[in-house]
Amino acid sequence: MRTPHAAFLFLFVLACLRGAYSGGGRSRFTSMISFGDSYADTGNLVMWPEPFFPGPLPFENLPYGQTFFGHPTGRATDGRLVLDFIAEALGLPFVPPYLAKGSNFSAGVNFAVAGAPALNLTYLQGQNMTVNPPINSSLHDQLEWFQKLKPSLCKGQDTDCFASSLFVMGEFGSNDYRNILMSNRTVEQTLVYVPQIVDGISRGVERLIQQGAKYIVVADVFPTGCIPPILTMLASPNKVEYDRHGCLKSGNRLGRYQNSLLRQRIKLLRHKYPHTKIIAAEYYRPVLAFLDMPAHFGLNSSTTLLTCCGAGGPPYNYDFNAGCGLPSVKACVDPSQALQWDGFHLTESAYRAIADGWLHGPYADPPIMHVARP
């Protein structure tokens, strides 16, 4: 049997090994290039040119940003995102938004935009969908921005200029589902669009590979049936419609279907491009783990489905007319113990735990730090 001293020594060695690959340890990656929606946006939406948003957006106001930065940064949470924790672990600066004029993109660039769908604006509006925000920020648009910026990113370098870049294809799909469901479509009608969304993500990954990407993280979609706006909008008196976590089974069908198709597509892409390392990263499983074992992650078990920065009280503390960032809406006393930040997004503490799972396992295949070793 392992002695207490031996067990302590083992944990100490494990901690040292982790420490060597976090916060500035040697890494093969010298830059990060990111795509996605509000789970990855570090400021693009709030910098969007007028006249689309003539006034400040809610997450340009406190309490957004209060936990880490002390002020709003354009991130739709109280502090850092998964992307920020990955950058820190790789010893890189936070990835600057593409629309930040005068930024230095030598260590990376972030094309993610809050609200970005996988399917483009013209297509969704052609399907009689109400798209919010109604701007050209889809995955296709972000890839076009990357194409436009590529010459300056590769200036003075050969065709292998992305050999030390980590590409992050953040989650896409949840905004498509939000737009479709809020356009008076049923979950059944929404399921029809899932294969198209996965096709779009797959084509996007393939396009990056063809542009020279060697290392790509591809994120799945989180459980839509567990977020307060969907729980509020599709609330049912029938308890059989909820799973043991309190999430709507119908809402989670979308995520399970997309993630199943996406796993299959990643397998095909790995086979087609054996010299590219594709990392499959998860939002879905960690969110369910938070609901299963909140105390293990330092979360309050009685508030996992309550919005921290919201209004309306139990069961979800979410009011479509009283969102976080408005003057009358306050954050909960201790966001570090909360899972849900503003209804649609998670807290910094939740993102930290997800990032740890992407960096070291078990929520990435292979873990990023296994790939980062030179």
C-alpha cells in the first residue's frame, strides 16, 4: 500500500509537472488564432463599427469584467474566458480582438464575435429567422477576415508560417439554435439545421488546414437545455421533460446531436489530414460535471441553474427584459461559487475549470499541453 509520504511525493511531482506547462513554461506555440462566439470574444462585438450599435452594449458595463480586470473588456463574463486561461498556460499574452485598431497580432489574433452563428446572416434571414445581432459575423465571415489578415501575419515568412500557431475553432451552433428557437421554431424543426452547422464547422477546419494550420482545437457545443434563457422560454410543468440535472431534455438533444456528428467529422478530418493535429475539446461534458458535482469545482450546489447577474428570482433568476449590465441588475455576492454568469454565459470560475480540462484532460483529446511540448 502506498504510504502517506509516498502519496504526498506523488502529488508533489504531479503538481511540478503541471507547473512546468502552465504560466510561461516552454511551449511549441508562439501564437494563438481564435474563431468563435461570445464564449471566445475578447472584444470584437463592442468594437463593431456604428451604426449597428449606436449606444453601449450591456456587457460594456460593470459588473462584466469585475472579477479579474476590474472593468468591462468586451468579454461576456465576470473575468477571463477559456481562451485567456489557455494563453496564460502557454506563456502568451491575451489574444487581442481583430477589430482592435493598432493591435500587435504577432502573438495571435481573435476573430470571435459574441452572437456569431455558424450559418451566415443572409441564409438565416432567408429562412425567415430573426438574427440577433443582425451583423455579418458568422464563421464564414471570420474566415474571410483571417484570409484578409494572413499576408500581414505571414510577412517575411515562408509557407510554414503557422507551424507554431495554435488555432482554436471555438464553439459554433448555440447562436444558430437561439435564433431559430426564438423565431418560433420547435426543437424538432431546429434539429434539421444541425447537419448544416456541422458541415460549416468542418469546412472551416479544412479551410484552415489548407491555409497552413498544423494544430487546431475544435470545440463542441455546450448543453443548450441547461441555460437559464432556454429553461425560462421552454419551461414545462411536466417533470418528465427534465433530466436529473434539471436541464430540458429537448434542448440538450440539439447539443448531443451536433456533438455526435462533429466527433464523426473530426475523425474523418484526422484521417484525411494525418499531418495536422486536431484536438477535440468539450464544453458539453464539463458543464454536466459541474451540475453533477458542484462542490468538487467549488460551486454552490443550490445555485447551479440560477443566473448570477440577473433578475427575477428562482428558479433561474433570468428575465429577458432585465439583463446583466443594465443599471438595475446586480451580480450575486460571490460569482466564484456560481456556474451561470448572465444566463447565456458561464462565470470565470467555470471557464477556469473547463480550460484546465482542455489543457490537461479529460475534456480534450489529446490535451493541449500534451501537444504543446516541443
